[in-house]
Amino acid sequence: MDSGNLAWVIIATALVLLMTPGVALFYGGLVKAKSVVSMMMMSFGAIGIVAVLWVLFGFSMSSVQSPGTFAGNPFADFGLSTTIADDPTGENTIGVAFGATFAIITVALISGAIADRAKFGSWMIFAGLWATVVYFPVAAWVWGGGWIFNLGSMMFPDSGVEVIDWAGGTAVHINAGAAALALAIVLGKRVGFQKGIQKPHNVPLVMLGGSLLWFGWFGFNAGVTAAPLGADGNLQTGLIVINTMVCPAAAILGWIIVEKLKGGKPTSVGAVSGAVAGLVAITPACAHLEPGWAIVLGVIAGAACALAVELKWKLGYDDSLDVVGVHLVGGFIGTVYLGFFAIDTGLFTGGGLEQLVVQVIGSVATFGYSFIVALILGFAIEKTIGFRIKNEDELAGVDVSVHGEEGYAIVSR
């Protein structure tokens, strides 16, 4: 690997790792002031547990030899002993680090659904178990030679069509959104759950976190273009970068237009939420859409997610920070949209129904598996050690009751 590729992989890994503190800031600003430490700790806890598990056995589980294999052997490269021995220059090991950052942020995203009411220890147990039995196998299915990776050739052997998921529409966003929905059901509603239950306590923090996410997303989407991450360095890196810029920009417009049409005002929280929705939608599609279609995707994703976040009030599940409305819905839209507009293979861009069929199957299968397993894990934790804090602790504030800290220690003089 030349020095330019090496430098870019290191930078991309750092960019994607930065996204998880970005999530912490984004989520932290959205909750009440007495929960900001707890909210941010759930993201940092995800860094701690998932990074360790990825190095121990997650990377081993994330690739398979045949489409019919559930996951890789967790002991085949335990602690990366084989990788290190076979990689004296460390080039392939850098790719392992890059993959770890994807696993970390996927788990961290889930935490927004259970803000203000979850025990930290229970969250850490769930995070480790879910990463092991859901994320690592699904990563193998989608990217590591598993059945989703090979779905197109199995169903339509002469079409040349395969499931397109460049950076995680299924493995990251639908996966996390499905688990978030399951945990919202397990933990139930916050005390006093109703529309307008709380407003973001720190809007600048939300904007800062969203901006860091967008910044890091260029590593998220474009990082795979460098060897040794499994892609050809001559791929359309410029296309990926421009789509990562313009799709979320268009999604901002889609979101704030919906806010205005609903009789409200275009808000800064809406704008940054729209940007995140656009980033989610472009994640699977960034290397496979012309920029014009990326703009259309952004407007659709921003508007649709702005409407989808209202579903929790109608359906009665308490997804505190709209992980379902943004990541699950945005992930579905971006992944399925490729069935219509992917370059050369979309239904309206030179292909047939094959691309749409495999995109839908991959999305639905990922949702179903993640939701069911997360529901089982969540209920098991709740019925044994408990997952939700006491109501009185929720009212008093999670930060003090769980962590013994305050986000804002203001002393009057």
C-alpha cells in the first residue's frame, strides 16, 4: 500500500471514530439537562465494549467462506493473532481498525431510543451481546461474503445484480433502527410521555454534534475507496464525496419545508436532523447514484423522516430521540431507492426489477433479525437484572442517580 492510501485509511478511521463522540454530543443536546452525562456515556460505553469485542472476536466473525454460513469462527483469529502474524507491515490491520469504527457507531446509535430511563450497566450488557449476535453476523452477511452479499447471484445468476450497500444502509442504519424500536418497546414510555414532553436542553450542542457527524461521514463513505479495505482505489471517490455533501444538504431543505408546511417554523434542530437523515439515506447509495438523483433522494429522505418521527405519538412507542424515524426509515429509503435509480441497474436507470427485489429482501431480512434478537435480549435483561431505572430516579435525573455527576455544575456566587 502506498503512503497516500495508508494516510487516507488512517484519516478515514479517525474520522469515523470521531462520529461516535459526535453522536454523543448530538444526543446529549437533545435530552434534558439532567440526562446529558448519561446520554453521552452510553456512546462512550459503546466505544469501550465494542472496540474490545471487535479485536477479540468480532473481526473474525465478520467474514465467511460461504453464503450459507451464519458468521465467521470467532476463534479463528482471536485477538487478531493470525492477522498480526501474517501482516508484518500492518497494512491489513489498519482495515480491522476501520471496521471497528463502524461496529462502534452502529451500537451507539441505538442508545438514543432509550434516553432518560436506562441503566448504564444493563445498556453495556445489551451492547456487548447485541454486537456479538447481531452486528458481527450481519456485517458478514452484507460485506463479508454472506448470503446478502451473494443474494443477487443466487436469485438472478445471469443478471450481474448484487445487493448494493456501500457503507451500511442495512448493516448500520436499519440494523440499529430495528434494535432501537425493540428497546423502546421493552423499556416502555418515559414518565409523562406525551407530545412536547421535553425540548432539547442545548441546541448548540445538537448542532455541534450533527456537524461532527457530517464531517466524519466523509470518512464513513469514502474511506472504503482506499486499499486494503476491499475496494479499488480508482473507484468514483469524487462521486462519493459530492453525494455525501449534496444529499444531506437537500435533506435539510426537505425537513424544514415539512416543518413549515405543518404550520410551524423551520428550526435549527430540524435542519440538523434533516442533514442526518440525508446522511443516513446516502450511506448505502453514495457510490451508485448520479448527483441529481442523490439530491432527489435527500429531499425525499428529509421530508419522509420529518413525518416519520411523528409516528411514535400515533403508535405509542417512546423512541426518545427518533432513532426509528431517522435511521430506520432513512436507511430503508436509501437502500430501496437504489432499486429504482442505481447507476445502470436501477429500474429507471437501465436495469430491471432485479435490483429492487434484492434491495428489499436485504432490508427486510436485516430489520426482522435485528428486531427479534434485540427484543429477546432486551426482555431477558429487563426480567433479570432490570433495564429501566426507577421512576423517581428518572424524575430526579439519570446523571446523578446513575453516574453521580452533573452535566452543568453551576454554583451561584
